[in-house]
Amino acid sequence: MSLPRILTIMGSGETAPTMVTTHRTLTALLPSPVKAVVLDTPYGFQENAPELAARTVEYFHTSINVDIAVAGLVRLHDTHIAADPVAIERGLRTITDADYIFAGPGSPTYALRQWAGSPVARIINDKLTNGGIVTFASAAALTLGKATVPVYEVYKVGQDVQLLEGLNVLATIGINAAVIPHYDNAEGGNHDTRFCYLGEARLELFESMLDSDTYVLGIDEHTGLVINLDAEEAKVVGNGRVTIRLRSNSYVYESGSVIPLSTLRSPWNLLSLQGSDVEKRTQGTNFSQPDPSAPNSTDSSGAHSSTPGSLDEVVLQTSTAFGAALDERDAERAVRAALDLESAIKDWSADTLQGDSIDRARGALRSMISRLGDAAVQGVQDPRSVVGPYIEAMLAVRATVRAEKRYDLSDVIRDAFVALNVEVRDTPQGVEWSLPE
């Protein structure tokens, strides 16, 4: 059985619920049991690298139904810590034998430094030439192109923007591009964190350093570009969009769009296309040419989807549903909202790029539990529905004794209502009653 030749680039969410369908679809193309491996180098410098690897293994086992191995290539060489040559050879053999190679978060500069002079790029290129599926996301995605930028050093440390040589895996399939994941990031709120935290000004500076034939390939968060080399096309999947940015011109493809591979290989031809010619070249897919200086149209999470693109969105949705249910005294619906949030926390727990989202979600769930406790003490059901039948019965008795002019008994009923804080009003339309707020 010949293996498919596919390169998938994800902007983020590689171990989140948003990318489950994509992973499942891709692994379903491979012989069973799937020989999958996580290339753990990008986060190999982190103290919690084993935990991140374990979460990835659990995500694939639980959500994708695939047992994924860990390459164990956290360090191939370094100046102050000796790398284990046995572990290196074992890891290289594991990714060589794999049909599905997955890599995700961490530092692109660390990954490139560790992979320099190693067979990693050659192994990946071999998959794309002879058969196999490679899925690179987040930090790993930054390494795929001809050039990259040290985004975290720039954003977190204040290092000047500079051009670094990438793996240039894309050249294997004829694409001259620099990949920028997290393209629509909106975490900055009042400052520009689009384009993987670079912002517009620094991205323009990076572009000015690129060769004249190299362009920027932007992948939104919780979005993937599945490049099928056998079909000669690429499909946009997930919640957001993919952008072909040719300096001052940006061409945006919505989720579900199919881009001819020839467009990715020769995107500069887009500049000469207008109107219906453009629509024909994109095979009728959604296509737009936005103002590149304007922020993308996103919600608070930076996603472009009607379905939750982040755990924060789930928190907002479930908290809103919970509050509305309590206002309407619907205990069952309130409990269901709390259970939905608990389930989402479990589903998103494998995502390696959650930041404070998990803590916020747990805080929201604790608040729901506390409010349910208060409701249990105070009573969720509308008091009118509980005491209403008894008050109506008393009012019927009151009407009877008043009709019989037995005012002494009428006064007893009146005093009982006063003691219970039940306000009774005789109106032309009949008797009305109300409970204290």
C-alpha cells in the first residue's frame, strides 16, 4: 500500500478539540495500526517537556484513537549538556519508521539549533517525497519555510527582528514561503499581537529581509492547511483562515477553501488576476483581498468560527447559559451548563498552549458550583409555584366568608396573609396577590 504524501501546517490548537477531526481524517488514510510519533524537540528545553509529551500521547490515545510514540529528541547537541547518542539514534529511527510525524509548540530557534546538522530535515523531506504525513504546528510550523523569525525572543525579550534560516521543507514541494502561525492572534487586546505576536510593523520589517521570491504564508489559530501532494491541492480546515501575503497584498482563504498547489508555488500570479479570473483560479472558493493593515475580524479568542475556538469561548458560553438558567429557575439546565464546562475542561486539558485559560475555566466552574449551592439553600423553584395553590385556596375561603358577611373570619385570613408578607389587593379585575422580593 502506497502512503499518501501530505504536509499539514497548523496555526495552533494542535492538541485541542478543534483539531481532532483533522488528525482523525489524516490518520485514517494510513495503515492500521498507525505508526505515529511526536517529534518533541521544539519544547525539549522546557522543564515540563515530559509532561507535554505525556499530554500529547494522552490526546492522541483518547481523542484520535491512535497510540503515538515520543521521539525523545529533546536535545541532539548542546554546548553545556551532553546529548545521549543512544537516545538520539533511537529517536531518529522512530521518526524514520513512522508514517505520521507530529510536532508542535515550543521554540523555533531551539528546534532549529538542535536539528542543525542532523538528518531530521532529510527524514521529513523523504516522507513528502516517498510517502507519509507530516503535521507541524505552532513553533514547529515556523521552522518549515525558507526563513523564520525568532518570534518569542522578539516579543518576550525585546530582541531585534532578524531573519533565521529555516528547514526549508517547503522547498521540497516547490513552495518559497515563510510560515507565520498564530496569524490572527488577539491576546494583546490593546496592542497588536497578530502574526505570531510580531504585529504589523515588525512583520513588515521581517518581510523586507526576505528574498524577492519568498512570501509569507499565514495560518490562523485553530486552523490548518492540509497540503495534499498527490491531489496537487491544499485545503483550509478548522476555525480560521489562511493568508497568502505578498508584501502589501494579502489573499485570504476561508475554512473549507481549496487552494491549487500551483497557487502556493507561484502566488505572485495572483497580483495579475482580477474579478472573475481570480474566482476561477480558486475553483469557486471563498476568496477576499482585505486591507493588510487592518486587524482581522475575530472574536475575543482570535478565532473565526461559530463553534468554540478556545476554552475561553466555552467558558463564556456556558457561564451565560448557566446564568440565564438560574434567572429562569431552571435547575436542570443550570446543572447541564456546569457539566458542559467540566467536560470542556477535560477536552482542552491536553492543549499545550492554554496559558491561564484552564485556571479561568476552573474558577468559572467553582463559581457555578457555589451558586448551585446557594440555590439549593434558597430554593431554585419559583416560590409562587410552591405556595400559589395554598394562597389561592385561602383567597377562595376569604371570598366565601366575605360573601356570608363573616368578617371576623375574613380578618383572621387577612392577619395570616400579613404575617406571611403576602400582599393582597382587591382590583376591578379581581383579587391579586404578590410575595415580597
